[in-house]
Amino acid sequence: MRPEFAAGARNAVRSCLNIGPEDRVCIIRDRTRTEIAAAVEEEARGTGAEVRVWTMEDHVERPATTFPRAIGDEILGFRPTASFFIGTGMKGELGFRKPMLTLLADDLRCRHGHMIGINDLIMRDGMAADYDEIYRVTRQVYEVVRQAERITVNTALGTELVATFAPSLRWVPCDGRYWEQGRWGNLPEGETFTCPLSLDGVIAAEQMGDWFTEKYGMLSPPVRLVVKGGRLVGTETPDARLAADIREYMGQHPDSNRVGEFAIGTNVGLTRIVGNFLQDEKFPGVHVAFGDPYGFETGADWSCPSHVDVLASHATVSVDGRALMENGRFLI
């Protein structure tokens, strides 16, 4: 194991998934992240767990737009109790990852760590943070927002949002501890999210998730996304290629332009935006996603085959008139 990955691997295996000698651990990786996957594998074996590894490119051509039945059958035969996905994302690969997650988290009830977009920097940074503190802060924020009716968000870059919420739509605390079977989340962790009832205003998006991160990195100037009644109704950017990609993405499905997620980042161990969405969405601030609302967790009664997050970091946030965060610093 590369020494600089040791703390991150230890957190992933022991703090986040609580893996022990009774576990069977499935690791799905791609070739570009072999060293990170090897660090997690070594740490998992160190607990006494049984570990098996699948490499995407051994089974499917990239971009992987479907989840091969052969991998699924082998994983079913292994009957894992815990799992990791460790790799990069390419355009169209939600078609691989969504059925993979359904198999691991829903069908097999694995405790799952989803490390999409992980890289060396994140293993040394967000994955090496104090996960006891992340757990504490996430739970504290969750208690404030879980009965919210109205949240306002503003940033110096121009985000001005008003989000409303319904009691039937649950908030989910992503506190970094997936100790119960069937629980999963993105690593590094630290956020609480729900599906909003509605959203109105402007998001000055500094980054976008899914394959936009790999293609565009940080967005300077931010792309201005105009939202009305919970739908994207306008895109303002001088980058014609980016505008076209956003239009294409939001046109995949009737609900691809519908806001399916509103989230507050709670990883207080992060000190800066690094240009990787997997980590940056956990930085204290707000991110919003268009597309699938993860209804099995939030209780939303609709679904969508696409899901793309957009980031508004260093936010000032008020919950039902109570100040929660100022310029990315929690006030609670």
C-alpha cells in the first residue's frame, strides 16, 4: 500500500463500513484507480474479511453503459456483505453504476462505499479527515433541517435560491457511517440531503457532477442555472459547448431537468475546493441535483435515469429564518 493512502483506506474500511472478520467484501474498480483500490483491499484483508476484486475493463468496454450480467452473477455467488466501487466516471456510465448499486445495496443489502471520481488527492485529504467529527456535525445539521419548511441560499458568486420542503420527503444524514446492512453513500462523506418540494432562483454553479467534472473541471465563470417551480428553465454561460452539453443532458428524460436533490455539505475537515466533485460537494455549502431523487431514501414518488449535481460552495444558509451557515462556516 502507498503510505499516503493508509489513513484514507483505514477510514473507508473501518470507520465508514465497520468491516470485520465476518464480512465478505466486494470491490469493483477500474484500471485507472488500481492503487487506491489496492489500498482499500489491503486494509479490508487486514480486518480478517474475505475480499474479491472485479476490474471493469476485464468485463466491459468503456464507457460502460450497461452492467454486465457476468459480473452480477459472480457477485451474487460471492454473496458480499460489504462493497466498494472505486473508479472514474465517463459519459453514459450511470447505465453501469445504477444497476450495480441496485444489486449491491438493494438486492444484497451490502454496506456500500461509492468512491466515484476518487483520486490521489482525495485519498490524502477528504478520506483522511476526522470521521467522528463528520458524524457529529452531520447529525447536528440533520436535526436542524429535517423538519424545515423553507431554506434560503446565497453565495458571493450569485446563487440566490429559495427551497421548500414537505414532511413526506425525508432528509437523509450521510454521516459517513454505513454500519447497517443496505446503507450506502459516496466517499468521502459528509452531507445531509432530501428531495425538495420545489426550488426557485438562480444557482451560480462552480462545478457539475457526473461526467461534467472530468470534462470541464471548475467552471469559471460559474454557469448560471435558472430554476422555476423545481425545473431548470434557463442556462447562462459564455461556453457554447457547455451550454449544449447541459441542454442535451437535461433533455434525456421528461424529469432530467427536475430538481431531485437539495443537500448541505458537512465535511468540516475540508479547507478548500479542490476541483473534484466527489469531495467538493461535501465542503460546507449547498449542492443541488437535477434528475433522480433517490426515492427509496427520500420517499419521492418519481424517478429518472439521469442525475447531475451542481455546486454552490461557501454558502450562506438560513433554515426557516434561522441562520445555519455563513460563507461556508456553520453557526450552530
